[in-house]
Amino acid sequence: MSLFTAPQNLPFGIGFALIVGVALVEGAGMLISFSPSNLIDDWLPEVHGDSGLDRVLGWLHLGKVPALVLLLLFLTGYTVFGYSLQVVMNGLFGGYLPAVAAGIAAVPAGLATVRGLGALVAHIIPQDETSAISEQSLVGRVGVVVTGAARRGLAAQARVKDVHGRSHYLMVEPDVDDEVFEEGVQVLIVSKVGAFYRCIHNPHPTLM
């Protein structure tokens, strides 16, 4: 237990706590038909690959993998490597590295985990969620409710394909107050209000 309670290992204790916290927040969001991951992805800048920053973000698979998944990968690699490093240092030299030194040394391991496992995740869920297109470009697209029942004030998740045929998962609610869209119902996105999209029944089912 000294490994987890030693002050030198505080950065990795914080990393583990963040892993649990992010998982709980995302799990709670699923229960109320709200996705923090989608909301964060909407806030992040689009990656075009033109600048040095874009190339760095692209190297980390931002825009190909949901941001919260990338954060969890980083925290996992960072925390596991950090604790492992401290175990090795304690075994070799009889003491732990200072918290600052150990925390900095674990950052490359976290980034390497994002780079390596992020590529695997991107292949498993290829571009299901991405910020590579304008949010407004999804208005006028047809989708289908896949999780929950959409009511005014209680959004559900819908899958919508963009002009390139890539799937996006949006939080939608009816544009008309008394309408309810159950799972499997086709909807037409008509506007975006805050973090949510407003929709109506798809008037042209042949568009799917």
C-alpha cells in the first residue's frame, strides 16, 4: 500500500482518480441520454493538417477517436508507467523518485499509449465521431435514433451520416414540443440549439 500512499506517487494517484471520474461521468451521461464526449468533441478545434499544431493533434488521432477516449488512454499509460517506474526505482535504489521528476518522466509513456492504442481504436470505430466537418453541415441530413427516446428536454442519441458517408452520433430532441421519437425512428435534422440538434420525422424515408 505504500506505493499508492507515498507522496512521491501523488501524480499517478491523481491520474487513477481521473480515470475513474471520467468513466463515471460518461456512464452517468449514458443514463440520461447525454454524451460528454460528444460535447467535448464539438468544442475542440477542427484538424485540417495544415499547421504544426494540426499535425501534432492528427498524430494523436484527435478527430478520429473521441476526445475522452484519448484522455483515458493517456491517463492509463501515464499512470501504469508511473507506478511501474517507481516500483523499479524503489527496488534498485531503495526509494522513489520525487513526484515532479516521476510525473514528467511518465508523460512520454502516456503520449505513446495514445499514439499506439489510439490507432487501434480508430480502426475499431473508424470515424464514428469526428469534428472534421462543420456542425451546421449536418443540418438537413437524415438519421435514425439509436439510443433512448427523444423528447423535448430529454435528448436521445441518433446516428447521422455526413456528405462523405461517415457516421456521426448526435444528441437530438424533437423540434415540436409534444413529439416523441423512439429507437429506430428516422428523423430529419432541422437545426442546432446549443449542444443539441432539433429534428422532425423524416418526411422522405427513401432518403435513408
